Amino acid sequence: MERVTMEAELRDGSVPARKLKKDGKVAAVVYGKETKSMPIEIKIRDIEKTVRTLSEGTLLITLKLTGKGQNEEKLVVIQEVQRDPMTDEIIHTDFHQISETEKTVFKVPVFPTGIAEGVKIGGILEHITRELNIRCIPKDLPAKLEVDVSPLKIGQSITIGEMKLAEGLEVMDPKAKTVFTVVSHKIEEEPTAAAAVPGAEGAAAAPGAEGAAGAEPELIKKERATAEGAEGAAAEKGKAPAAGKEEKKGKK
């Protein structure tokens, strides 16, 4: 298991984070079974580089502590990294001290190797479990676990219990848990009734359909004509008496 070395200094807990950042450092803390919580400060470039390496696997770190009369080394792993939600910069890191001789539970990433048989004919490899909780002593800790997925056909899976692990490694996760599986392409949603009938949408926009829709305007036209006729008759009726008066005047 490869190890990296990082340097850190004990810090005063009252130092504000903005001052540390101005000095190119970030706040951190070390704790463990044999170590009470200890505030430290570490260079930003060092922690960023180390965290990037974590994407490739688990990492054991030899932390060299100096300052305030301290000059010692501790074997640690990164337990948690906090980032600024706006800038994504690391603002705090937790280191967990471990023992060289005692078993500890580590989170170890799992990666596939090879190309699954099912993928070659159009299937999709799904990575269900991306890391396992492995209990072991530090010297037996693997940086990562690799699983050969070549034999997998569509509909087949590999569970934790089917994985081959080196001696000294104890898996703390359920053995029936799926790690990789190959599935066929997802079935697309069925088309709607309108879309399923060819030309249904076009028929609605066709001239015939438009004519059917025109039945309502025709009815309105008739109603309007009837109304206008009634209105005209009422007007003529109102004019009749006036005409009678004209005739009487003429007789006089």
C-alpha cells in the first residue's frame, strides 16, 4: 500500500479561516483512538493534491506534525473533506489516526475491468456499488478493488459475495449486495393514442376536419340572420303608424 507524507502545524483554534486562506493554508483536525482532537493547519496545495489522488483509491498518509514544541508523525486517513458550496474550495479536513497493528474499517473504491459480453451486443453495464467497507490492518489495505466483468451477459450480475478478495480482507457489507449488473436498453415510453394512429393529428388539421369545425360558425350565421330578420320586422312595425298619420294628413 503506497503512502504519502504531508506536513502540518498545530494551530491556535482562534485563528480565523480567512487569515489561514491568505497564508495559503486551510484548517484541519486530527483525532483517533489514541489521540484527542488536535487542531492543525495544512497547506492548501498539499491537501488539494492529496484529495485528487483519492479518486484513484484509498490512501494512507504519514502526517508530520510540527509547531508548539511538537515534532511527531501519525498514520492517518482522510475521514472527511468540507468544501465551500460556492467556490468548491476545501475549507476544512478531518484526519483519522489509525494503528499500524490494529484492524480498521476502510472505504475502498471498486472499479470494473474488461468489457462485459452483454455490453458487446448493446447492453449497459451498471455500477451499483462503488465502494466497500473493508476491515483489515493498514499493511493489507488495497488502494482499490478491481472486478473482472467480462463474463457478464445481459441480465447477469456480480454480488459482493462473488468477489475474490485477498487474504486479510474482511467485507463488512451484505454479501448479497449487487456490485455490477448488465441490463438491456431501457424501453421507451409507449406513444400516446393520438401519436399511435398515423395521420390522426394531420386529419384534425385537414380541410374536412376544418369544415366539420365550421358547422358552428354556420349555425351562428343562421341565428344571426334570424335575429336580424326579427329585428327588421320590429322596425317596420314601428314605422307603420307614422305612415298612417302621413296618409291622414293627406286626406285633410
